[in-house]
Amino acid sequence: MSASRPLWLGGDALGPRLARHTLTLVALALLLLPLADLAVVTRDPWAEITRLAQGLAWPAWGAVETPLHALGLTIAVALWGTLAGVILGFPLALLFARSRLVRAGCAFVRAIHELFWALLFLQVFGLSALTALAALAIPYAGIFAKVYAEILEETPRAPVDALPPGVGRLVRLVYCELPLAWPRLAAYTRYRFECGLRASVLLGFVGLPTLGFQLETAFREGRYHEAGALLWLFYLLIASLPWWSHRRLLPVLLIGGAFLLGPWPAIDGGLVWRFISQDIWPRPLLEGDGAGLLAWLAEVPDLAPAIGNTLLLGLLGTVGSLLVALVMWPLASRHFGNRATRLAGSSLLVFLRSTPELMLAFIFLLLLGPSMLPAWLALALHNGALIAFLVARHADSLTLGMAQLPASGRLAYELLPRVYPSLLALLYYRAEVILRETAILGMLGVATLGYYIDENFQYLMFDIAFLLLLVTAMLNIGVDALSRRLRPRAATSEVGESLA
């Protein structure tokens, strides 16, 4: 690409297409923006923001009850849930490219958020570690299968081709593919474990006694100083992850975590089978009653507004993430500012990307009141910060050809044209995740599909809740397929490296 023309002027073959993608997304979001409920309905949001800031600045460490047990349980659930996902997902990765059924099954299980899996398993396993582990392991198995298969597929083929004819698949895997792919496999597993920590915290929002349970309780009751202590404890946990999660300590963590996960629930096989085979399915369907099934469908709430709100919030969250990433990635790049400003920018990105969307949305909900605005801010800030962090890391690996340009010139004419394809590809990678998070934000009262899923679980209407889960999964699969088509292919390998 000519360094004298910005990306949005079409400096290369990718330029016009990426510009069209960006303008279409922004224009569509602006067109639909009036349909979104973005009102601030609290009387004095600045007073709440001030109280929250004071709680973060002066945390009440002494008021926190049993933080070490909740912290240990959070780590144990994340560690064992991720390990179970690896054990289930790796064999599926070996079949992923050759089996359409495996690909479809993995797409389905990863399209349903961990919290929805937790709501499902709560009905049979109760508030137990088994519910938490299953809620992480099942979607993570689908994610690991997809990502591991892509990593193995991208390994160089020359060593495999050099093997003698007739060598079996297992030998090729053990002696050629795994040694070459191991660094990327290990790096992605570490990243997924960090995601597991955030997910483990979120499981506290449905009653499991992880760190999130105490966080949710402290925020809801307005005990911001105690909530500040718990938040700092969570950030310290994430920040110290490279030290306490060293591979030499993993056996100790696994053994210690196994003791924290108990006691295990008594499993009634008959109850589990009844739930799977009867409770989640409409009775007319099981009885083959066509007329009764039509009557059952007529009783299902009108899903059009919920689906519309889910897609609208997903679109606004995606565009918001794009704008946040464009603004924030230079804050952490070595090509701009000085050491102090880069440290502040990097710290802000780590703070935002480490805080789960549901937790951010819950905080904004307390500050701004119930509307779509808290959910939009949470989606945009969390995902935008994550994309900005990865784009800044990619930009730092680039060598400037015109270092003498001022900062605005370096940004517009050299760096942005080179990193924007990767930025847009990362955005499309996150689109499926953004829609998954959009659905669960309904648990906070936003009228997305998650609101009705949570409501029907509370009223023990498992058949309708399961139908809504299927609808949510289909939406996520559709968005994932669309994002793969739109993703800049030239940036796919760079994105894979960034995510690993």
C-alpha cells in the first residue's frame, strides 16, 4: 500500500472493501439508534458515580467476608472447567475438519453462554461445583475444538510430507504436528483459562459461591467500599496470573482446587434423564400431538421484540467496540506518547478488558438505571479495550518507514492503514462473542432473549426456556457465519497469532 494515502481513501485492494464494511456498520447503527432505549433514568447518576469512585479509592478490606475461600473456589472452577474443556475438545479437534456433525455440534454448544448452561444445570445439580464445571466445560469444549483444529491445520506440512508412506495419523500428530503447534496451543489455552476466571466470577451472579456472588451482593446493597475491595482482589488475581499459574504450580493448584470444589451432589440418574428427555421438551411434541403443539407455540411469548433487541444491542455493541478500539489502541502503542502515558493507557485497557461485560453492565445499571445504555457501554468498553490491546501489540511489531512524521501523520498515513485490516478482523471475530454477551445481559433486565430465558427458568417453564436457548444459539451461529464471510482474509493469520 502506498504510505501517502490513508486506508479510507483506498490505498490498496483491501481499502475500498474495508471502508465499505466500516461505513455500512456505522450507518446501520445510526439508522437503528432511535429504536434503542438509551435513557438515563436515575435521579442523580453523578452521586452514585462519586460513591463508586470513593469505594474503589478506599476499599474496605476488613469488611469482606471469607474472600480467600471465594477466591480459591473461583480459581478451582476456572482451572478444572478449562481442563475438562481441553480433555473434551482436543479429540473433537482431530475430527473437526472431517465431520460436519462435529462442526455443527461444536458451533451449537459454544453459541450458548456459560451462564445459560449454568441455569440449565442448576435444575438438576443445584448450587454445586458440578453445575459450575459443566457450565464451563461444555462450551469450552466447542471452542477448543474449533481453535485447536485451526491451529493444527495451519502447521507447516513439510515435516508431515517427509514421513514414509503408510505412517498412521497418530504418529503424524505426535511427532510432527503437535511439536510445531504446541506453543500456539499452549498460548491459547492460557488465554482461555483467563477467560475461565472471568466466567467463574460471573457464575456467582446465578448463586454459585464464587467471587462474583459477593461482588453482586455488595454492589446491589450499595456497599461500594466492600465492592471496591472485591474488585481490586479480582484485578490482582488477573494481574498476577503469569506468576501463580506457572506450569510447575499447576499440579498443586489442581489438587488444592479439587478439595475446594466439594461437596459433590448426589446425582439422581432418573431425575437427570427425566429433565433431558421430558422437562425441556414440549409435552405435545413428545406425545406426537400436532394440534397441541400448535397451541403450545401460541402460548410462547412474542419473540420478535426480544430477537430485535438482541440483534440491535449486538450491532450497537459491535460498532461501539470499533469506535472504542480506534480511539484507544494508540494509547498503549510505543509509537505514541511517552512511557508514562503508555503505562496509563495500557493499565486502562487491562482494567476494561479484564472486567466481564456482565459485571460492567451491572455497575452501569446501578449508576444509570435500567435501559439499554448500561449494556451498550459495557459491551463497547470491554470488547473495544480487548481489540485495542491486541492491535497495539500488533502495531508495536511494525517498523515505521516515515518516523519523522508527527503523531497524527504516523497514525493516519502509516500505522492505521497497516493495522486496520487486523482490527476489523478482530472485530468480526468478537461479533459472535458480543452477541452471546448481549443475550445474557437480559438477566439484568434488558429486554433481550436472556431476559425471557432467565424468567422462564425462574418460573420452571423449562420447555419454553430451552426453546429460547435454541433461538439464541441459532442467532449466534448465523452471526458467526456472517462474520467469517466479512472477515478480511489477508488479516486472518495475524488475528490468529494475536488471539493465541
